[in-house]
Amino acid sequence: MVPAVSLALVLASGPDTGPPSAAPDPALEAAVRTIFDDACTMCHSAGGDPTDPGELDLESPLTSMIGKKSVVVDKVLVVPGDPDASYLIDKLYGTAAMKGGLMPEGMDPLSKDQLEAVRKWIAALPKDATAPVVPGGGGEPSGDGTGPEPPKRTPKPFHGTDQIVLPTTSTLGKRVLQYRIDHRFGRIGTERGAFGLDAGVVMSMGLQYGILDGWDVRLRRGNSRKAWELGTKYVPVRQEAGMPVSFGMMGSVDFFRDFDVANPWSGNFMAMLSRLWFERWATMLTLGYHLRTDHNPRPTVDYKNGDGPVLVKDTRDTLTLGLATSVYLGKRKQWGIDLEWLLPIPAGGTPNKFYYRGGDADPTGSKIGAWGIGGSYTTGKHFFQVFFTNNREIHTNLAAPGGQSGNPFKTEGVDSKNPFHKANFFLGFNLGRNFTMGGRVDAAKAKRKAKKSKGGA
């Protein structure tokens, strides 16, 4: 998933003419091997389809790239002795000849020292008489291995397209498909619940697709209320595109097909404003309006100021304010500490104009909203996050009224000498895997173009 990430998507793989007759410099090759192992092979490893341009194997000997031609541009990955004619350099520097995204995908570009090490390795490769002549190469070979300054790239504010529950201003990018699993275990303190692992589970699975840079669509299905959610997110102002902040909007429609659920159809509208500070600290503010959020089969509201609840048809909405922040750690900023808070906003009155947990429809419920705190790890194509939260719900409309628990270290009605039985929060994780569809599309176009050109020759 990292540097050469799309180095496979857009780079790869025509017929291999074989390595040159003489052996490359072992010290330079070892240095480049270390760079690739650190930043590339987590995505580009063995086991894929060698004819797929998205399956470049960078765990193989580096010389296997010599003479291997890209299927999307008329250049070879590595031309011995000539870094500027090598498409590998185009992908790492982001030159005009590059197709697709800069490598490593979604991460900081390689440093100047790392880029020069790759250039010097290619420059020091002994020339092979059978090495192909590449049209549009970089001119005279640059034998000293030096090159231009490393590319600059502003990262996305958040590693994930969702923080924990809240949608973020980060999008997938054009022609990127994501498969995502969101999972919540039972309450940590449940007796005989094995810290929630043996208790009831809430989970959701879904697909999200980037139609354009800044525009995603998503379909997901969760077991809570047997919910389906179809949504779209549009981020016209993006900090990674050179703007000072990111601003986006999200809209979705929900259908709950659980037996006898109230308000089976609902919807959500959210606005998100975020900024990445110092390339290591992301903050975001959200404002949401969620339609018909009370899905209890027999909702009641205390219209009588404490004299007793009355059975009603509760079609109230929920207004929310959300805060999210992440701090990125490590040299490559792949690790994150993530926090989130989603607070329903009351309007006053009897009954309250809005529905939320801890309001007049749920006077014993939590009044602190939904919180989550955890950590995440990301590469170019994978995102994994684990966290603690007081909210078991995942889908937007179900999470909007707030969390299910108040004090995280005290469960009402539990009197046990075991302190874990009083724990009143949940363990959860989110997992996403991205698939770049553009490489296959570009490869198919290139094949059609080559076939047409050959037929007309």
C-alpha cells in the first residue's frame, strides 16, 4: 500500500526482457530494497495476478523491473543507467509522464535521500545491449543519480472516510472502491460476556465508490434494525487540493426493515468543516439534521410533566453537533490517535422539539451524547481502527440521538465486587480496504489503442 502502490496499478507489466548480464551494485540494491520494504511491499507483494497492472510484485528481486514495460504508457519501469527514462522515477516524482497517482499512494512522498538512492541504483545498473530503447525518455543518462527536489503533497485531513461514526471531509478519490466493515462488541462489563466478545454484536458492511475526486457514494447494511443506508458525500473545498480548509456535505436515506419498527424511512443531512494543522493534527466540526430518529416500536413521551408517559407516534427529528480530531504519529504518520463526540442539541419545551437519548422520551438515558476514543493505522489501501465508545450504533440515523451509556465506569443496577462488571462502554473496530479501479481502465484503453495502431500499420 504505500509508495509503489499504484506503481502496480499504473505501472506494470508487459513482457520481461530479463535483467542485464552484469550484476548491479549490491550496496545500492540493498538500500533500495530497504526503502521498498518500508513503503511499498505492504501493498505490492507476491500472490496476485502478474498480468494485472495493479499487482506489481516488489518483493521479487529489483532487477525484475528491468525491461518490464508499462501497459498504460510507452515507458519501461527501469532502464539500466538512465533514471530519467525509467517510469519508476516518474511515479515517485510525479512527472508529467506519470499516469495515475503519485507513489507512495496516500502517504508522504519519499524523502530526497530516498529518491536519490533509487536514482543512483538505476544509474549504476550496467547497461544491457538488449535493453529496449524507450521513446520519450529523459535524454542523456544522469549517471550521478541526482535528481530534482522531492515532490510536495498535502495529505488528506483524516485517514478514513469516517472517523468513528461521523463522516469526515476525506474522500476516496476518483475510481477507488472501498469495502468496509464496522463492528461493535457487547458491553465490556457484561457478566460472562468475556469483555463484550460474547455479548450481542452490532455490525455493518458496505461499499463506497469515488465517482470523482471529492465525490463518493455509499451503500451499507447493518444488523441493528436491519438497516440499509444509501448515501453520498461531496467535498467541493479540499485542503489537499490547495485550499486552507476542507468543507463538505453528506446526505443519506435509511430504510429499517426490522419487525414493527417505527419510522422505517428516514434521512440525514450533514455539513463538515475541517483543517489539518502541521500535517499531523486534524480537527473537524459537523452540524447534522436527522429525520425521524425514534425507531422504537411503541414510543412514549412524558407530556404530563412527570405524571406519566403517553403512547405517541413520534416523528421528531434530531439536531446534532459533532467534533472529531486525530493526531498522527510516527515518521510516516501512519498511526493515529482518534477522538469523536456527537452531541444531540435539545430545543427545550415539553415535549422537546427534538428526539434524543436522555430527553423526555428517554429520561433515564445518557445525556452526554456519543463519544469514542481509539487508535488507527493506515497504509495506501488499508485502514484499521480500534476504539472504546459508549455508542453501539453505526448507521448515521441510529447514532444521532446519542450514546447508550453515561458514566463509563458505572453501570446502573450492577453491584459487583468485580470492577469490570461495572464498566459501561463498548469495544469496536472499523476496517476498510481500497481497490483502485483506474489501473485496469487505463490498461484496457492502452491495449485498445495499441491494437488499433497495430491494425492500421
